[in-house]
Amino acid sequence: MMDILSNEDNTEIISWLPHGNGFIINKKKTFANDVLPKYFKASKFTSFTRKLNRWGFTRVPRGPETGAYFHKLFRRDKPELCLQMTSNSGNKYQTSPMQQQLLPN
């Protein structure tokens, strides 16, 4: 997600919220059709949102940031916090993609 959000080509499609503690997908169809296939195996938006849920992201249901996604360890100014994120996929010891890149083989 950090790669997607840091890519300036995607800023009209998906962007950080001004405070940097969450992000919002501004153009869902474009995101699903153009961005998802570049970064993920599944290119369906519903599959992507399920994956966000498994990783502990929550979606804002109403208010000024309706539709935005948050995770306490996913912040624009502290990408190193992502190393502490875990997936609830059933594997108790699931590592994040960022952790996998940093771990030696």
C-alpha cells in the first residue's frame, strides 16, 4: 500500500488523507481496473477490501472522512510501523510484504 500511495501517478485515484493517518480511494473503478492489477494478484475491488480487513484496516462508515481506511500502524510519516502489522488470515505468524523484503533468505 505504501508503494501505491507514494506513486504520484495514483494521486487522483487513491490518496493519503491530509493528516497522513489514513487513505481514501477516490476513483474505485479506475483503482480496480488500472492500479490493483499492477500490485496484487486479485483485481476485484471486493477482494482488495477483504484483504484490507484481514490486515486490520477499518473503513470510516460516515462523517467527513467517509470511505477512508485507517490502521494504527499505517501512517504516511512512519512507514517503519508497517513492520508490526500482521494478517488475520489464520496463519498466526503471517509476515507483512514489507517484512518479507527485509528478512534474509
